[in-house]
Amino acid sequence: MLMTRLVLVTVIISIIVATLAVINERDRVFKIAKDRMLIRLGTLRVLILKQLDTPGLGDHIAIQEMLKAVGYKGFNLSIGHYVFVRILDPSFREVARIVDPDYDNIAALVQNANSEGFRQLSTSLEPLIIRTTVQGKKYIHARVSLSNTRGDLAAYVEGFFATSREEEQHELLVLLRAICLAVGIVIATSMLLYPVILHLMRRLERLSQRLIESNLETLGMLGSAIAKRDSDTDIHNFRVTIYSVHMAESLGLDNKTIRFLIRGAFLHDVGKIGVSDNILLKPGRLDAQEFAEMKKHVNYGIDIVTRSSWLQPSLAVVGSHHEKIDGSGYPSGLKGADIHILAKIFAIADVFDALTSQRPYKEPIGFDESIEILMQSRGTHFDPEILDVFVKIARPLFDLYGNKDDDRPRKDLADIQDRYYKVDIAIFLD
């Protein structure tokens, strides 16, 4: 992950540096072309000032000769040259021009220069120099006004600057040099920082693992403490969590959801801490008033787990594991799709383990009879599709864990937790 991110940073920095280098190089060319145009136009204005003071720009042939004299000496640069320069009167009628005889794109440049949009932009006395693209090639397009001795607009000088092949190769070289420089800097920096970052990440990994283990230990102690209030063993919590995880895996749920399920399954009855012992430990069936009091354990549980941001994902199980598909459950009477899938999964595991386990008020029921009882509530208490999945995997699970009070469920659940809570900061944030 660290190497991937370093490579990604290298690519991003290289792109940024290369882009800035190319922009800087093009700005340099643009400034040179602009400055040369303005400098040579100062010379040209002095040479044709008499014509600028004459209505209609006086002698056009003289203007043409002066433009040639200035243009051939002053508009060619090492970085490129003006392939097309012309002088226009205030009505944009052409008076004189010089062109590169070896350049074959002049007609397209003239068409671009005569476009109505550019003509509207260039009516100001301020110089207008922009970048433009004509038939896929980039140019610097300049149109600058010339004033006469009275300060009135007398003419426009317009030109298209094309960079030389040498300059284009230089831009490519600048681009490659910038990329290499950026990559080299990032690689060198990464080589220096990688061991430090790796050390810090490993340290953070160890701290995160300890924190996760502490949370899981607290989860286990809390769940076990509650389970032992209404039973002489806490093994029920381990079994129902294992059953639930196997169902979730068979249904193809993602790891994050299964982590939420583990927390919820182990804490499903945490609210029983608020139920009195004479109800919780009563050996016989509860009467209506007692059952109403017992049902409050769900709300007690919701109140407890909402106080912890790490335990809040367990609300799906803690708050809804007594809901039924047909809406006859409690505390909210939710129906069908309104019940969270984790609550649907856990409800099956909880009832199955209750049926097949020894309790103070009942003897354990055999596997086949327990499955038959579950199937009788298919579509009323339990989700049909999830129940069908459980029936397919229930027998080997029952043979391993059913009504047994050995250490296997504890060991196997520890292995499950290790699998789903491997060191990963993102897991801790789930």
C-alpha cells in the first residue's frame, strides 16, 4: 500500500511539474514574440509616420517597402518567426503584407485573422496578442494599433508567430527534463523517508492491534457477564455468533458487515442487565406483565450500545433481533425488508441455539425437531431465504457446537475474530 501511494504521488508530482515547465516555456516564447513585435513596430511607426498622417495611409507602396525592410530583419527569432505580417487601415483593409514564401498555411491564417470575432476584439487601441490554433498548429496572433502624430488611430499591424521546429524540440526536452527531475526528487525522497514511514506504520499497526484486541476483550467480557446472569454459562454467546457468521458467509456478506454482525451477536442481550433477577431467572414461563418487562431489555441494550461509537454498528442486531418477518415482533413491529439483514440472520441462530440447549426451564430439543420448529415459522418469524441457507449448513455446525460447553466455541470464535480483525486501521474505523 505504501509503495503504491508513493508511486501515485510520483506520477502526480511529475505531471504537475511537467505541466508547469511547459507553461513556463510557452510563456517565455510568448513574451519574446510579443516584445519583439512591439519593439519592431516602434521602428516601423517612425519610418511610415508620414504615411500615417496622410488620409488613406498615403503611399501604400512605400509602406510595403518599409514593412519588408523591418520585417525581414526584425521578425525572425531563434525560437521561431512571424510567418505572416500585414498592415491594415482602420477599416481593416489590407495595405501591405510580408509572408514566409515557404509557409503553406497562409490562407488559413488570413481567414482566421478576418474572422468577425477577432475583429470585434481588436478595435481597442491597446495591443491584442493571444494564442490561437489554426488547423491544429499553435500560433501567437498579434494585432497592434499604430497612431499618427495627432494620436489618432491610423492603422493596424497584424502578425502570426510560429515556433520553430528547434523550439518545439526544446519544449519536448524541457518536458522530459521536468518529468525526470520530478521523478528523481520523489524517488530520492521516498528512499530516505520509506524506512521512517514504514517504522511509523508498523508502530501504528501494533498500537491499532492492541486497541482492537482491547475492544474485543471488553466486548467478550461484557457479553459473557450478561449471559451468566440468566445462565450458569456464557457459551450461548459464542455459539450464536459462530452460527451467525457462517450464515453471513454463506450469504456472501462482505467482511465489514460481518464484523458488525460479530459485535451485535455477542452483545445481543446486553440490555438484560436492566432486567430484575426475579424475571430473568424465573424457572417457569413468564406471565404477560413479566414478559412486557422482559421485552424492555431491547431498549436497554439500544441505550447502552449507542454510547460507544465502536459498538453502534451492533444496533442492527441488538435493537431488532426480536423482530419478526410478519410484523408481530418487538420492539417496533418491523416487517420484511424493514428488518436489517443482520437481525434476520441472528434471529435464526438465537432461536436455534435456544431450542437445542439446556435451560433452567427446559430440556434441549434434538436437531431434527428444532429444524422442524424453525421451518414452521418460515415466512412468519424468519426470512425464508436466510432460513433455507441455514438449514443447509446447520447439521455440521450442530455436531460441532450444539448443546456443548467445551472450549471449542471459544477457540473457534477467537479464530474467526482473528480472520476478520486482522491488523488494519480501516477495520478499526469500521
